[in-house]
Amino acid sequence: MSSVNLDSSLPAPAVVTAHGAEHHDEAGNSMFGFIVFLLSESVIFLSFFVGYAVYKTTSLDWLPPGVAGLEVRDPLINTIVLVSSSFVIYIAERFLKKQNLWGFRLFWVLTMAMGSYFLYGQAVEWMGLPFGFTDGLFGGTFYLLTGFHGLHVMTGVLLQGIMLARSFIPGNYDNGEVGVMATSLFWHFVDVIWIVLFILLYVWQ
Amino acid sequence: MTNISVDALAPDRAQPSPGEPESWRRFFTFSTDHKVIGIQYIVVAFFFFLVGGFFAMVMRGELITPEADLVDRTVYNALFTMHGTVMLFLWTFPVLNGLANYLVPLMIGARDMAFPRLNAAAFWLVPVFGVILMASFLVPGGPSQSGWWAYPPVSLQNPTGNLINGQALWLLAVALSGVSSIMGAVNIVTTIVRMRAPGMTFFKMPVFCWTVMAAQIIQLFGLPALTAGAVMLLFDLTVGTSFFDPAKGGDPVLYQHFFWFYSHPAVYVIMLPIFGVFSELFPVYARKPLFGYKVVAVSSFIITGLSGIVWVHHMFASGTPSWMRMLFMFTTMTISVPTGIKVFAWVATIWGGKVRLNTPMLFALGGMIMFVFAGITGIMLASTPVDIHVNNTYFVVGHFHYVLYGSMTMGMFAALYHWFPKMTGRMYYEGLGKLHFVLAFIGTNLNFLPMHPAGLMGMPRRVASYDPEFAFWNVLASLGGFLLGVSTLPFLLNMISSWIQGEKAPANPWRAIGLEWLVASPPPHENFDVIPTVVAEPYGYGKNEPLIAPLGSMELTRELS
Amino acid sequence: MNIRLILKLAAVAGVLTAISLWMGRLAYRWLPAPASAEALLIDDLFSLMTTLGSFIFFGVTGTLLYSVLFQRAGKYDESDGPPIEGNVTLETVWTVIPILLVIWIAAASYRAYDQMSVLGPMEHIHMGLGQAIAAPLDLAQASAQPESIEVHARQWVWEFYYPEQGITSTELHLPRDRRIKLALTSEDVVHGFYIPAFRLKQDVIPGRAIDFEFTPILEGKYRLRDSQYSGTYFAAMQADVVVESPTAYEQWLQRSAAATPQPGLNPAYAEYQLKVENRGRPGWKTVEPAPSPLVNYVGSAGA
Ligand code: HEA
Ligand code: HEA
Ligand code: CUA
Ligand SMILES: [Cu+2]
């Protein structure tokens, strides 16, 4: 709750008239609010996961006729790409902390590329599948889960694009930037969700 | 009470005081001032309360005779669906958000909410989804007719075959309402956790803020489950997936779990802030500190926790296995413990006090009494064998109107009267307020008490026609309903005329203790000229201690904080 | 504590107890005559809860009323009350008492529920039709084979099928004092099987078969009502239930077996015809009601 970093730069106010002096730690508020939001968001995924587990364990004809299961190899590559991108974005953040903007941009763009590759891989997998959204509970839950997660990956890449563009505004990231921190937190979140998803969909067959 | 003079905190800026007639236009703008947004919420919600009440009037008109004669059955079904939806999603949630918006920053000593623009965006979604919901009266096939639960497969039936149908619009509206509520919840929780004035620790915070926070946390963990269920239902309805459609192997009961996992806790989203209102009002009008303040505050969070593990009590008859019935019966009953702690604390607060029965106190007392009644019928419902008989009968309808009208809406009226001088800078007319109370109290009991015997006799809810044996109780209920409708007239008259030409209100007309009463009525833009430093627990009635530190010591506490 | 206070409190508690016990007795009268063995258990439980609930309700409101009547501030009295902030003993007492009450109520409810299932499993659900279920453990009437009847629900008509005799009906006939075993199925949406006089209710979920057992004990004519909202003509989805002596029941079975099938009662369908012919009130498009099933026994129209 302290507002040290902002307030300490100001001279101690003799008479606090205007409210300039007690400007709160807005960056901290944003980060806090964002974490609260992510916690809430994770419950949507949790609900879908629970739904998936219930359907899978109780449904009489789980797989649509003619479908044997899911191919694991390509999704596994996809998974590795996405999970490693969490490390890459972390490196980008480190560069930003050291005020090395170009290092930041380099690894940031790499993260975006990895995210986009994941989306591409997901699309390729969807194209090749012998079942659709309306093919029974398996088809429904599969596309629901991967689609909803994919939407989040897409959002993440878009956010990263915005942060990248904003890094070109001179002086903008001098004091670190909540937007970058929040985006990277979101990216880790999307990753963790994917790991659970991967285990549910591909490992538990 | 407090050593600090009010003038010291009053604004010195020359700006039109908010609430002056010339500035009414700002209520129609995209303002980011929490006080403007708060009032915007309250006014819009009250408009929809009238709309939902109007639907109820037609329903009671239909039910005054056993035959389905006033409106067609499809219309009746649409009316109760929309009545329930409007009352919950467009009256209770927005009006409570409005109250929280207005009061929380003032009570914790902040200038505004943590995210003012998010706040405004969350508010403006309310009229948007309100209009979407109302627009469903115009689409072919009419509005959703599947009740406010929207249980599949009924909600999937879509007799017109149109893609844009009442049910789809209903789902869209509920989803937008969820988005708005999540935005509001993130904002309120962040504000309470991070924006409290120096010295205001959690255990110096008014109970209203505690209950609001406990309620908003429920929104955060509950709404996502409803959203998940609603998304799946929407896909079933529009693209033909099979999640909840038994004809395609889906599981309709799973939807019920998703729905109640949110919609049970939602009743505490509705009730907790009203508990907060009671906790604020009783000390003021009994002139005594809140009895057991800390326990009352903390019990809110116990309720939040328990509210997440009781939802199956709405599904005792839904083919729920016996172990689940017994487990959830027990968890449900335990809620009476933290709730009882609050109720007894209020009684003890009033006991031995100097009770003053003006309008807010009357509404708070009436609301509390009806809450105890409803809580007891709630415990009866929690008992599986009893619920197997009365589930989906008017007994349940009676139970929840006693909470939703008898205590939530009455409690909201108490709050509106109590903070009206603060919000508008004007006093309301006490006589009209008392008239409103008398009509509302008699009306509520006449309307909703007869529903209990009707339900015990076996009258199902959601029926447009019924067997003549139930006619007696229904006539009484309808008369009570019309009386309730009439009771809103003195309220409207009071609010509008007082706002325009009521007597000017001082900063603290009730001699109440709390940061919001230290600033002018209405409070200036950004609330405090100087953010105060809180040094005492709230509700220091009879203790003669200052609530905030004198201005001179401000610097010192600032450095310490 | 002084003696006078204790005596006063005891007197108040005595009056409260008397009122509560009286309310508990009254509670039986708010319910229809109990016509099944299960109903007796539920009525006792409800009466108990009414007693306890009355005690709590009148206790709380009585105290409040006393404050409001006798502890009012005078017109010009601007002083504050005593600054009492809490009392640990008192707070402990009013935490512990509700805990004990909850345990009591829960135990009583559990016992009632358990006895209902000992009388016969309340309901058996099997996913997907036709799967084997565990044999019901039936202590009371293990010897007597329960009377099996199928209940088919569809929008918006109840149809009853007696498999042994091959009889269908739109009125449910049951023998008194025999165990009844219903198999509940729905063809479209969720319906609710509810006979208030029996205090029994069970949702009928499409895609599942639900077995439901009970014992009617009182002869008479009762109402079966749909209790789970099922669309436009939900309110009209009712049927009569006739509980009769075993001999009368056998006679009814024989008479019905001989009768030629004819369209059963179906008020929803009749009402829908009015709507189709534009003789009803204006309304929105609805799902069409299922046509009347052909049944051996129609039942008397109306309530
Ligand atoms: C604000 C709204 C609100 C609140 C606060 C409550 C509070 C409670 N409700 Fe209610 N309820 C609804 C709104 C609410 N309810 C709605 C809207 C529905 C129907 C929805 C629909 O079907 O459309 C519903 C339906 C409903 C059902 C389902 C009935 C059915 O469909 O068959 C049940 C069953 O258990 C139930 C139980 C309870 C209980 C145990 C409480 C408890 O929280 C009450 C606790 C309070 C007390 C007990 C009183 C104070 C305590 C004391 C004085 C201490 C001593 C007391 C004891 C030891 C008993 N409620
Ligand atoms: C906060 C919530 C809330 C509130 C305040 C109310 C208020 C009222 N409700 Fe409520 N009701 C619900 C929530 C609420 N209800 C819910 C959730 C359901 C379940 C729905 C479902 O089953 O799906 C329900 C169901 C329900 C039923 C059961 C329907 C059925 O099962 O068939 C009935 C029947 O009597 C009823 C009646 C009333 C009445 C008479 C009022 C009165 O208090 C209303 C008083 C009227 C006014 C205050 C308005 C006065 C207005 C005018 C005089 C005209 C002005 C008009 C305009 C400007 C347009 N309601
Ligand atoms: Cu028929 Cu519900
Ligand atoms: Cu509930």
C-alpha cells in the first residue's frame, strides 16, 4: 500500500492543499486489478475443464463415430514452442529493466513470433481433424477449449504488438512499464492454462 | 463527536456544488466521478425496478383468478422470465453497485475509485444490455420464456427457428451484465484494498465496505462459471453443439450446476451489502456503537466462503444422488451461523440505545425483521425432505421475495433515505417517507406471506393458471402486490420533489460518524480537500473520541504511513 | 445475575416456548392431508422446524419490539446511548447456540430422509436407458413385489403405462398400502413429478430413467402436477391420481384392459387448437403440444 516511489521524489509538503502529493501508486493499482481479473478469468477455464472432465467420465458415446483420438506429435511441438516463449518474454522484460530497449524489442518480437506460430499450428491441426464443433460432446468440448484458449493467445499477441509499438514513443518506458509487466503476466497465464489443457485433452485420452 | 471542524475540510474551490439544478446535465454524460456514476447507477436501476415491477403487476393481475385469462400463456411465461431477469440483473446488482460506487471512496477516504474510466464503462454497459433485453419483446417469438434459470432443454427449443430470438438476446444481455459486473468488481476490490486513507486499517473500515468487498469477491469467482455455462448454452442454441441437449447426448443437469454455482452465491452478492447498510444505520439511529464490530465484519467473509459450497440446494429434486443431497443440506444450514452472528449483533446494538424511528431506521428495522423470517424459511428449504415437498412451489417464491423485496429492497430504501441528504444536498420529506414505509411494509407481507400457505398446499410456481383451491391466497397476494405498486408513488414523489426543492441539508444531518459525513452535502469534486488520517474505529457513538487526526499532525502520519 | 432478572427471562422463554409449540401444532394444518407413508415423516419434520423457527423469529422480533417501544430517544434528547462495543460471553453464546440448532435440525432431517429411503429408495437414476441397477433394499415390505408403473412425460401430457396388464391411462390409479415403483421418463424436456398430497417430487430428466418408490396410504383423489417448468402449457400439465383399495384397483385394471383405446385427456392440446384457430389471446409462437396418446382409460376431465 505504500506509495514510496512516487511520493519520495516530491518534497515533503508543508501544507497539503491540492491533491498532488497523495497521488496513489497508479501502476500498482493497475497491476493489482489485473491480477484480480486474471484470477477471475481462470475460473472460466476451470469451469470448462470441469465440464470436460464430467463429460469425458460420464458420457456414453464420447468419441464421435470414426474418431479414434487425437494426434499428439504436432500439438506437442506447439506446446514446447508456447511454453518456451514464457522464458523468452521473461528475458525481454529483463532487458527492459536494464533500459536496453533494443534487447527488449528483439526478444519481445521473438515471443510474438512464437505465439503466432502456436496459433498457426493450432489452425493447421483444426483443418486436419475429422470432426467438427457439432460432432458430439468430444467435438464440442475440444473446439470450445482450444478455441477459447486460442482467443487468449491471440489477445496476448495483440497486446504484445501494442506494447511494442509504444516502446517507440521516446521516454515512454523509462520507468519500466505496467503495460509490459501485465502483458507478460497474461502470457504466463495463457501458458499455464495451456499446460493443463494439453494434459486434459492430449495426455488423458 | 469529532474535534475537527467541518469547515476545515470543505472545499474552497469556486465551483457549482454538484446537485445544483444547473448541473443536472452531468448525469447524462460519460462522467468518471464516482459520485455521478453512483447516482447514474441508482437512477437507471430504479427505472428498471419500475419496469420489472410493472411486469409483476400484470402477473399478479393474471393470478388474481385461477384461469389463464388476462394474457396468453406465452406472454405470462415471458413476463415472469423478464421480471426475474430485470429485477436481479437490472435492479439489484446495478443499484447495489451504485450505492457502493457512491459510498466506498467517501467512506475509505479516497478521491475516487481506483479506475475511474473502467468504472464509467462498466456503468454504461447497464443501459446497453437493458435495451437489448427490452428489445427482445420486439423479435419474432418474443422474449425468452424459459424462466430466469434458462434451463435447457426448454431454453433450447426456439419455436420460431430464428437465429435472433428472445433466448439468444437474453443470453447476450446476461453475458454483458457479467462483463459489467466483473469490471465493477475488479474496480471495487482494488479500491478497497489499495486506496484507503492513512490510518484506515481494515479494522477501522466501516462494515459496509467489508460487506461490499465480500460481495464483490463472490462476483469474481462466481460469474465466470455462469459465463461458461451461458457460452455453452449459446452455442447449443445457435450452432447446434450438444453440451446440454439430451437429444444429442448432452447433459442438461450440468448446466444446472454451472447456473447455481453462480446464482446461489449471487444471493449473497445481493444481501451482503444490505447487511452493511443495516450495520451502518442501526448505530446511528440507536446512538450506540455496533455491537461486536470486528466479528460482524469478519463474518461477511465467512458467508462469502460458505456461499461457494451450497449451490446444490437448488437441485435437490433434480436427480441429485443422496450423498450430495445430505452434504449440501448440511453446508447450507451452516450459513445460519455467521448470519445469526450479524442478526444478534444488530439486536444488541439497538438494545438499550436511544432509538429514533425516522424513515431510514423504519426501513432498516422492517428489512431486518423480514430477513429473519426469510432466513428461517430458507433453513426449512435447506432440509432436503421438506424441500422435496415445497421445491418449485410458491413457498420458494415467498421465501425469496421476503429476502429480495422484504429485506434487500427495503434495505435499499433505508440506504437511499439515509444517504439522500449526502447525495443531493437536500432533505427528504419525513411524512412521505413514513407513508412509503407503512404501505411497503403492509404490502410486502400481504403480497408474500400468503404465498407460503399456497406453496405448502402444493401450488407450483411459474403457472399462469391454477386449481381453484389456491384462489383465496392468490387474491390476497395480488391485492398486496398492487399495494406494493402504489407504495412506490410516495417514494417517487418524495425523491423528485425533495431533490428539486427540498430543504438544504447540512453536512451531517444525522449526527453520524463516518468520513462521508465530514464533507459537505453534496461532497465536492474529489471529495476531500485534504485526505484525512483516521485514528479511531468506526461507530464511536457515546465515546467522545475523534475519528480523524487533527490537520496539523497530517505530515507526521503521512511520513509514518 | 440477580434472581429477578433470571425469573423474568425464564418467564419470557416459557411464553415463547408455548407459542412456538402451538405454531408447531398449527403447521400440520397448513399442509394437505398426508396420503403417503413418506408424507407423515415430512410433516413431523416440518412441524419441528416451524417450532424452532417460531422460537427464533419471535425471540428476535420480540426483543426488537421491546427496544423500539420502550427505548426511544426523547424528542429533544440528543445524547448517545452507552458505548458498549461487545461482550465476548454473549457473542460466544449466540455463535454456539445456532451451531447446536443446526446440528439438531440437520440430524432430524437426515433421520427423516433416511427413513424415507428405508421405506424404499427415494429414487434410482440410471444413465442411459436400460442399465442394470442395484436391487432395492426394502425392509418394510420385502415380501410384497412393488407395483411397477411407467410414467411418460411429454409436453404437456402425462401418460401412465401398466406393463403387466398392457394398459395405458391418463389418470394414475394406485392401490392403497402397496409399494409403488414408478419408472419416470421424459421424451423432450425436464418435467417434475409432484403429488402434493404425497409430499413427493422428482424431476424427470430426458435421457435418463428414474425409478421412484413410495407407499400411498389414504384413499382419495389427488392432483399430480408438473413441478419443473416445461414451457408454454406447463400449468396445464396436470393429472388426477386415484388411490383406491386393492380390490377396487384390480377391478379398475380389468375394466381398463377390456376398454378400447381412445384419445386421452390433453388440456394443453385442446387449448392449443383454440390458439391455432385464433380464438385465444394474442401471444407468441409456441412449441406444439404433443397430440393426445391413445389410452385405455381416459379419466374424468377437470379437477
Ligand atoms: C438475497 C437473497 C437470498 C438470501 C439472503 C437467501 C438466503 C437463504 N436461502 Fe434462499 N433463495 C433466494 C434468495 C435468497 N436466499 C432465491 C432468489 C431463491 C430462488 C431462486 C429461484 O428458484 O428462482 C432461493 C431459494 C432457496 C432454496 C432453494 C429452494 C428450492 O428451489 O427448492 C434454498 C434451499 O436450501 C434456500 C435457502 C436459503 C438459506 C438457508 C438462506 C440463508 O442464508 C438464510 C440465513 C439466515 C437465517 C437463518 C436467519 C438469521 C439467523 C439467526 C437468527 C440465527 C439462528 C437461526 C438458526 C439456527 C436457524 N433458498
Ligand atoms: C429483487 C428482485 C425482485 C423483486 C423486487 C420482485 C418484486 C415482485 N415480484 Fe418477483 N420475482 C423475482 C424477483 C423479484 N420480484 C424473481 C427472481 C422471480 C423468479 C422468476 C422466475 O421464476 O424465473 C420472481 C417471480 C415472481 C412471481 C412468481 C411468478 C411465477 O412463478 O409464476 C411473482 C408472482 O406473484 C412475483 C411477484 C412480484 C411482485 C408482486 C413484486 C412487487 O414487489 C413489485 C412491486 C411493483 C412495483 C414496485 C412497480 C410499480 C410500478 C408501477 C405501478 C407502474 C410503473 C410502470 C412503469 C414506469 C413501466 N415475482
Ligand atoms: Cu411438464 Cu415440466
Ligand atoms: Cu441458494
